[in-house]
Amino acid sequence: MASKGLKIAVVGGGLAGLAATMKIAEAGHDVDLLSIVPVKRSHSVCAQGGINGAVNTKGEGDSPWKHFDDTVYGGDFLVNQPPVKAMCEMAPEIIYLFDRMGVPFSRTKEGLLDFRRFGGTLHHRTAFAGASTGQQLLYALDEQVRKFEAEDKVKKYEGWEMLSLVMDDYQVCRGLVAMNLQTLELKAFQADAVIMATGGPGMIWGKSTNSQVCTGSAISACYQQGAKYANGEFIQVHPTSIPGEDKLRLMSESARGEGGRVWVPKNPGDTRKPQDIPTGERWYFLEEKYPAYGNLVPRDIATREIFQVCLDGMGIGGDNQVYLDLTHIPAETLTRKLGAILEIYEMFVGDDPRYVPMRIFPGVHYSMGGMWVDFEQRTNIPGLFGAGECDYSIHGANRLGANSLVSCVYGGFVAAPSAIDYAKNVERKNTETNGIFDAELRRQQEINDNLIKQTGSENQYKIHEEMGKVMTDNVTVVRYNDRLQATDDKLVELLDRCKHISINDSNLWATQAVPHARQLQNMLQLARVVTLGALNRNESRGAHFKPDFPERDDENFLKTTIAEFSEESPILSYEAVDISLLEPRKRDYSSGKSKAAAVNDKKDAAKIVVQGNEEKPEGVSRESITEKEGENIREGETFNEEKN
Amino acid sequence: MSETNGHSEKKRLTNPPKTVEIRITRREKIGAKQYTETFELPYRPNLNVISALMDIRKNPVTKDGKQTTPPVWDMNCLEQVCGICTMIIDGRVRQACSALVDDLLVASGSNAITLEPMTKFPNVRDLKVDRTPMFEHLTKVKAWIELDGSYSLGPGPHMSQEVQQERYAYSRCMTCGCCLEACPQYHEDNYIGPQAIAQARLFNMHPTGKITIDDRLEGLMDDDGITNCGNAQNCVQVCPMGIPLTRAIYETNRDITVNALFGWLRK
Ligand SMILES: Cc1cc2nc3c(=O)[nH]c(=O)nc-3n(C[C@H](O)[C@H](O)[C@H](O)COP(=O)(O)OP(=O)(O)OC[C@H]3O[C@@H](n4cnc5c(N)ncnc54)[C@H](O)[C@@H]3O)c2cc1C
Ligand code: SF4
Ligand code: SF4
Ligand code: FES
């Protein structure tokens, strides 16, 4: 058995990479697993809210088909439908598998899995483990992979950064080159197939809700070596993040899922503490505009509404902030259901959201776009596969909450057999690999050497900040063509300035300056793809919103943007979308749910609206709430006194 | 952090200083001598240790105006959930991303903050350490569920909310190593430590995990095993995730006794 085992390289040890690794090892093949950080510290740990799957345990008549419909509809139809359907069908199995692996999912009284409601659906479809679901799911896969590591099926290279692919004369991927982040040593990894699972590109925006290693650099490297990048312009900006100096910390959608209400004072000049402002003087703008979904409208809509309210000067004190209020729910319920995420707020802001409404603002969160893959997770480069947030295949123009974790696992579970199948059946031509590994190693070594030698007055961290600012200002919630063009000009300028960076670290041992400088250039290349994709798409769809083209335009733009690398500028083309299962319809969450798809039953609709309100605490009288608020006001006052 | 204290009051910095001093214990590489460098930055509200380090990295000039190398440290999530940025801050082991400068200054009553690398792990450079042994300990105690396979076999076992919540508490361990840093018994990997014991407990409590409890307990009975614990309880006090470590140690010891009497040792 061991004799004819295949060797597959998996780059990235987040949910997608570990899912693929487990499946390959289980099938009896060997994996080289590379990751910048120890895999257990991957970005997936940040996911808080949950994982979607239509297990239908609440008697709501939920089904994988409805999950599919919600996902495609939520993604504004810019998605090939067959893989989405396949994912939704696999989702309940995925949740059950994690249950068997020992994930401490929250339970019902009967001891079954509990489910919560998330944005963009009318069903309780989201399984969750407290408020740290991603952490728990990642750990479960990490544990299974550790078992295979103990059996020598998996060899981990943690603290290694993939730099480039190794391609043979037929433009087939035969492996990769990676750098040891302690010694800066380069090493070529030969592989029968390579699976990229390197996550999202949030660092391009400087500050985002993403972790620090989410640069998109590895995928940019693949793109620069010929991999197609799809729908780059679709970037999800999460409606509720906590502004911070070093990053934007997410306030999970589950805060709204559990009944959180978004509001601003009707009078923006109102200087009272939020607890002192009577309900009648608060503007619950989401509930007012979207009576059926209320605070649980999909992300792009919530983001734009919050953004707009602030743009109109209605933010708290005129600033870019609105309230996200949980204080009407009993503290003890909040602790049980949302403990971990509320702790984050308290830890980083200092106020206790159980008693003081949180202040939030939208922040860059997720990339729907990514490396192009087909329905088997194959890229256009033979031998190269993609899975997880780094591929574009599931979420269309906008991702629904709790759909990413499931798509990462699904992607990994499909990429693994697909890569095995490829590796088993590929016919290698004669040239084999003579010299190609050495050649790529030399090429990468030269890049490092030149970077280290390079002198100039530019500071790489300043360039990163400038990129982040221009991208945040112009390539997030609201987009204008002239500003997009100006942004691309700026990116080109920054790329040029990268040639004059001097590495400010004379000690090359475990230096972070060399890797960052390389990532920075890759980020800039990818930023151009995002920006120019946005510039060329003259319509509004999902997360992509242009006031000058406010409508979705299916005739011209129900197409996937494809970017291919060239030195001067990305080459854009468009590809038809597979809409073989669901007829595109207008996406509109404002009026009831008859248009909102999924559920057809009118009675159901009524129930759901009621349910929206029912998320105010049951069995807690208005008085007891007031009592709590009173308590809280006193403490709130102390806060402010001490602050000033 | 505690689940019950509700609306805890927090001391705010009433009179912020003009500048903040950051003293960093540095080391060029494994084996090199340690030295200290002091940096100064203008005070801003809402700084945490990571954003202070980011400022220094951008322009690494010491307080005395000496150009130096940028300090090296690890970071990823910046939400205290990946565990990677752990270091010793003003003498206490904790995560840099959740260490707010205001809080530190209030606590110390000064305008200086000291940053040192953890001492119980190989110090790679500056504030970066290598915690590989902690992951190896997880292998040793077989901290996983033995599956028949990852294919579709329906749901897992029923579980009460109580058991789920107890397990959930253990499952939040982010392998940060604070507990090992604080444990007086842990030196140079002589003792497997509370983190691995707690993770063994996490799986021993699971209905499926119980089936292989013997294998896990065996991993805890070598020379570096659970008997090294002197019950000093330092670990539980520094754990940022509030993991009930001493309870795990107690219950695991109990399991071992039971097994010694009735279990595999008899075979
Ligand atoms: C704060 C937050 C909360 C979220 N909450 C939810 C939620 O509740 N539900 C949901 O469904 N989704 C959620 N998401 C989205 C979801 O967490 C991510 O999309 C998902 O975890 C991505 O997983 P991944 O496996 O694709 O990549 P990641 O987990 O990002 O892993 C990437 C891996 O690639 C490695 N890597 C990167 N570059 C290289 C390189 N060059 N060489 C070697 N290794 C490399 C990294 O080390 C890492 O191991 C959330 C996201 C954020 C930011
Ligand atoms: S209780 Fe045991 S493990 Fe914890 S600090 Fe003390 S000796 Fe170490
Ligand atoms: S038990 Fe606590 S202190 Fe120890 S590694 Fe886990 S999270 Fe860190
Ligand atoms: S960066 Fe993840 S715990 Fe601090």
C-alpha cells in the first residue's frame, strides 16, 4: 500500500486545508501540510457564529433545497448553482461529522444539536458551539489530522510560507517552493497535486476583521503564475465591527441573531447615554425598512444601510458609529448564548454589552471572489486545486452568515478526492521534472537576495497603510468609477515604490521584514484585480454597489469576472454563470418574504415576523428590564466620569 | 472575564501621560544573549500592546535615538483566540493583543510597559518562542476521538446541556502556554503539564472518547506524567480562557486510580 501512495501538498491549515488533509490521509495517501502559523492558530479560529446546514430540527420544514435557494438568492445569483446545491446537500452530514468528532455544539433540552437563526434566512439552520464555533471546528479537524500525523501520513511544515508554484514545460503544477520563516531557507516540495487553502485577503484593506496572515499573498502568487482569479470585486463588508487601532474586531451576526437591535438616536446631536434615550427617541432603521427580516437582513444590505445612515450624519454624535443593542435580553441568556463574543467587546472596549449598547461600524470581512475553480475544485492549472475562502465558487456576490465554514469544509472534502483522482490518472509526458525545481528555487532565491540588497527611502509598512487606506476609502461599500480608476493609479504607484523599499532589519534570522515585503507586492497585485473588476462592473449586485448604476443588470453582468495576470494590468474577461437550477429573480428583502423565496407558506411568514419580535426576551417583564437598565445607568455614569 | 461578575467596573486612565515607554527584552537568535531596548511613543487612547509594537516596527528607533532592528513577535487573530501572541507583560504572562495600554498603565501607575518572551520555551528571537512541545503533548495523550471514518454515519451521541457545557469550557484551550509558564513544576519539558491533562479530560468526558480512555490515561502516567503536579494552582489563575485546570487534574487523577484498580493495569 505504502509503495504506491501519492504525495499531495496542501497549503494552508485552516478549516479547508485540514478538511482536505484528513480526507487524503484517510484515503491512504501522504500529505505535506504547509502553514505560516501552527495550523491550530489559523484564522478559522476567529469564526464565532456558527455553521449552516438544513438539519431541520425545529419543525420549520427546512431542507437543503431551501438552504440552496437562500444561498443563491443571497449571492444575488452570481454563482454557478450546481456546486452550491451539492454543498447544501452535504451540509447536514458535515455537521453530524463534527458532532461525532466531539465538537461541543450547543444542545437542546433533549440533548440534540441546537440551531440558531442567522441573516438571510428564515430558518433556524445554524449549528453553533457557544460563540466560538470556528475555534471548535478547527480544533476537531486539527485533532483528526494530528492522529494521522502520529501515523506518519501527514507531515506538517508549520512556520513555512509558500512562495510560488513549480510548473513544468507543459504548464502543469508539479509542486511548490516555500520559505522557512526562521532561517529564510527555501525548499522545493514535489507533489502529485497541490491544494491551495490559504484563506482570504483582508490585509489588503489594512485593517479588517481578518487575522494577520490573511494577505491573499499565496493566491496572488498563483495568479501571477497563470491561475485565473474570479469575481475579485466582491468583498463583503461586515455591518458590525468594533473599530480598533490594530484591527477591526468582529461583532458576530449572532448578536443580531439572538435579538440584537440596531439603532441611532433620532436626534444625532443627542448627548445622552444610550440607556437614557427612551425607545420613542430611537430610530430602529433596519426594523423600519425591512419589517420581515428586521435586524437580520443580509450583510450587504445591513452594511449599506448603516453606512448610509452615518453618511447622512445620523450616526451617534455624527460619527461613523451606530448602536447594536442587546440590553433588552437577560444578561444570563446573553452570557450563555453569546458569552465569548461579548467578552471580546468588553475586553477590547471596556464596556459590558450586556448593559451598555455596543458601538459598531462596518468593516471588511470576507472575499467572495477568489481563485477560479471548476465544480471539482480544479483550477485552470492542471495539478492545482483550491478550497475554502481562497476560492470563489460558492457565495456569488454576497455570502450569507455561517455559510463560509460549511463551504470551507465542503471545498476541502471535494478537493481531496478530486486531487487524488487527478494524481492517479494523470499521464506524465517525458520531460518529467528535470531541473524545474532547481530553476524555481533559484528564481525565488534571487527575489529574496534582491530584496535584501535593495536600498531606498520607502518604508514597507507605510506603503501597506497607504494601500489599506485607498482600498478602504474607495473599494468597499460604495463605489464610483472615477475613484476606482484613481485607486488603480495609486496601486500602480505603490507597486513602483516597492522597488525602493529598504528592509529595515539587518538581522535576517526570523525576520518578518522580508516575508512582509514579498506579501506586500502580492497584495498590491491582487488589489488591482479587485479594483479593476469593480471598475468594469457597471451595475449593483450583492456587495458591489455603485450609486451611478444602482440596479442589477443581468443582461450585461450576470457573468463571472475572470482576471488573468499580465505585467501591465490584469486582463479581464467574463464567463457565463450556470443558472440551470434556479431562475434569477429580483433580490428584495424589504417586503415580507413572499419575494424572499425559500418559504412559500403565508402562515409561515406571519409566524416568522412574530418570531422576530419574540427574540426580545421571553418571560422578562418590561419592569425587570427597566430595573436592569437603571442599575446599568448608574454604573455607566461612573464609567464616563472616570473617563473624562 | 468571569462569567458571573456581570457589569464589572473598569478603572480608566484619568490623566494619560504624554508618552508611553516600551521596554523590550530582545535576543538576536536562539542561544544569543538577551538585552533590553527601550522605545518611546506618543500616548494615544485605545492602544494595545500589539499596536504599540506595530508602531515600533514601522520605525525602530530607541528612546535614545539609536536605529535598531524591528522587534519580532508573533501575532495572528488579535482577538485572544489563536494564542500565538503570548508574552510576559509587566511580569505577567498573557496575550499581547488583549493587553490594553490604558489598563497596564493604570495597574502599574507608571508610563512604562515591559515586554519579555516566555521563559519555558525556546526563545527564537525577541518575543517569539517555539511552543512545539505543547502540540506534541496533545499527540501523547491522544487528544482526539477515534472515528471509524469521516464518511457519513449520522449524528453523534446524545449529550445533555450540562455535559456539553462542561466540555465546552475545556474545548476553548488555545495552546497559549500561560499555564506552563506559570507552573512551578514545568521546566524544559519535564512534565506534560495542565494543558494536555485538560485536553485528555475533554475527550475522556465524551461518550465516544470514553471508549479509549485507557490510551489517554496511559499517556499521562510516564515520568513526565500527571504525578508531577504539585497542586500549586498557578496554572488555573493565569489561564486566559478560564479553563478549569485543577479540576481536570483532580478528575483525571481519580480516573487513573479507578483504572489502576479495575482497568488495564490489571490485565
Ligand atoms: C471574525 C470572523 C468571524 C467569522 N465568523 C464566521 C462564522 O460564524 N461562520 C462562518 O461560516 N464563517 C465565518 N467567518 C469566515 C470564516 O471564518 C473564514 O472564511 C474561514 O475560516 C476561512 O477558512 P480557510 O480554511 O479558507 O482559511 P484560514 O482559516 O484563513 O486558513 C488559512 C491557512 O493558510 C495558511 N497560509 C496562508 N498563506 C500561506 C502561505 N503563503 N503559505 C503557507 N500557508 C499559508 C495559514 O497559515 C492558515 O493555516 C468569519 C470570519 C471572521 C474574520
Ligand atoms: S496545579 Fe499542577 S499543573 Fe497547575 S501550576 Fe500547580 S503544579 Fe502546575
Ligand atoms: S489551558 Fe489555558 S493557559 Fe493553558 S494553554 Fe490552554 S488556554 Fe492557555
Ligand atoms: S493574536 Fe491571537 S491571541 Fe493574540
